[in-house]
Amino acid sequence: MTVFAEPSPTATALLLLGRGSDADSERGVDCPGDLPAPSDPDLVARATAAKKALGDRLFILGHHYQRDEVIQFADVTGDSFKLARDAAARPEAEFIVFCGVHFMAESADILTTPGQRVILPDLAAGCSMADMAVLSQVEQAWELFEAEGIADRVVPVTYMNSSAAIKGFVGRHGGVVCTSSNAKRALTWAFEQGQKVLFLPDQHLGRNTAVLEMGFTLDDCVLYDPHKRDGGLTSEQLAQARMILWRGHCSVHGRFTLDCVNEVRERVPGVNVLVHPECRHEVVTAADYVGSTEYIIKTLDAAPAGSAWAIGTELNLVRRLANRHPDKTVSFLDRTVCYCSTMNRIDLPHLVWALEELVAGRVPNVITVDADTAHFARVALDQMLALPAQ
């Protein structure tokens, strides 16, 4: 049996269990009501009792990056869009408790019925990547495109990891939502509709898909920075660009570097490097395998016994995969801790609090998307579902 080597702790770990906050990537740090103490020995029993009391009225969704203490209570696990669709497939469930982050709960609210309520156990569970593309900034970028005379040739594509407001913007402007699994299909469709793509909000997924899967060059891509005048781009750059990438990234996957890849290859002979496409371009090009979270899981499941793997994605998932495959050597690509700090704000105390509030007849932390935004976001999501298979 191979023992998983825990990475060294970093400042990121201090955000776990609500200790500390990151004002740049969280929507708030206070949870209404009295949270049980993390040390409460009855937390598991309390969560079990509350879930039993709610019965079929309750459906708990658990994202892959959640802690094990939370995942054990999930009715289904998966990536964000899969979970939102799972919720929509359970119309009899009155309460959808989404153990994920804010944009995921928004997608669930968009796809579920008006009679269902989506609950996020901690409103501080945001997403730094999603927060890097604010609607007012995107509208300002579009006004620039109109002034430059290119707006009618630009098709907006937004990654699932974006707010409902951004998905709504994309739907209003004839664009499409994508996931890390179907980004190539979405971009292929977009370039059939127009000559240029505005890709939101993750620059790395957009660049990696265009260059490594579609034959574009790095020169075909420009980076729009919402914090710079005109995005930091000239009229000539905008006119020549095919991919206009938004300056956004994942705070977890963006931590992995080429040095991480080189170091693990020296340390673990014959290691297979497997990374998520949200990683930097130089990391993805140096890796052996690249794919979505579901791809990562399936690749490990199919790998032969005795093989060695270094995985570049969120630590909770990597640890879970290592425990599930004791016949393989599974390492975390970085030598230091790399949690999704906001995702990890949903811990067992927050879950227990939310469930017990529901049992008491109070519905906490309901995530609601306004009707107009939800309509156009659904347009963009439906366009994704209609993409031709490849």
C-alpha cells in the first residue's frame, strides 16, 4: 500500500474552517445563526439525524473539491454542471443543499423548478475566478468592441465557473456556456457564428483549448485586462486577435508551475503528470495528460496497478483519489497545500447548521437568480446542451 504524502501547510490553509478571510475572493465571512463548534463530537450524528428527518424533501449535492466530512452526506457528487442537472432531475426535492460555491448554486437555481429552493451552507463560499469577471466590466469591454467596430464579429463564450450575471450577458449576445470537457466543441461552434471569441473568465482554459486542441497560435490570442484602459489592448491587437481572453484564472490551478512538473519528474521516476486545463499553458504543455475533473478521476480509475501519478488539481480530490487507489502511487503536483479556500468554507459545522435550520422550519442562505438573468443564462446553457457531438 502506498501512503499519500501530505503537502506542507501554507497560509491558504488558515482559511479553512472559517479561520481568516480573503476579501478579494469571498462574498462575506459571516454566517447567520450560531454555528456548532468544529470540535463537537456529535456533528456526524446531528447531520445524520437532520438528513433523516427531512427525508425526500432534501437533496444534498457535493462537489468533488469538498472535504470528506461533507462529502459523506452528499446524495450525489460531481462537477458543478452535473450537480445542477442532478438537482433538476429531482423535482420532488424541496430543498437543494449545494455543497459547492456560489456560482454553482446559481446554476442549480436556474435549472430547478420555482418550487425548489437552493441553499448554500456558507455564503462566504465564493469563487475567485468567477469574481474576476464582473458584469459592469464585461459590459464596458463590449462597449469598447462596439466602438472598435468588431462587436458584430465577436461571440462571447463563458466557462461554467462564472456568475449567473455573466452567463446572462453571454445569452443576450448570442453566445454559449462551456465546461472544461466541452470547451473545444463550444469554441468550434462559436467560430462558426463569428470571427472572434471573447472567452470568460479563465484565460488558461481558453488559451489551452485554442492552441493545444484547435491549432491556433499564441499570437492569435490577446489578454483583456479589465483593470487597464481599453483592456490594455490597442485597436490593432483587437482587430487581429481571434481569441480575446479575459484576465482571470483559478487560484488553485494557477499555483502549479513548470518547476512543480520538473521537480516531481526528478523525485518520482516514471511518473505520469495529470493536470486540469485550468493550469497555466506551460504546465499543460509539460504534462502527460490533461483533462477535466471527471477525466482525471476516470484516468486514475483505469490506470494499471503500480503506476505513479502526480495530479495537478484541488488537494481534497487528490487525497481522495490516493486513498481510493492504494495500489498506485498518487502524489500532489505541488509540495505545498493547495486547497480551494472558499470551497472549503463549507465544513461540517455549516452543513449541520443548515440542515438543522431546515428541520426547524427556517430556510437559510437561499440562492436566487432574478427571472431576466435566469432566462438569458438558460439560453446560453441550452445552447451548450445543443452543441453537436464531436
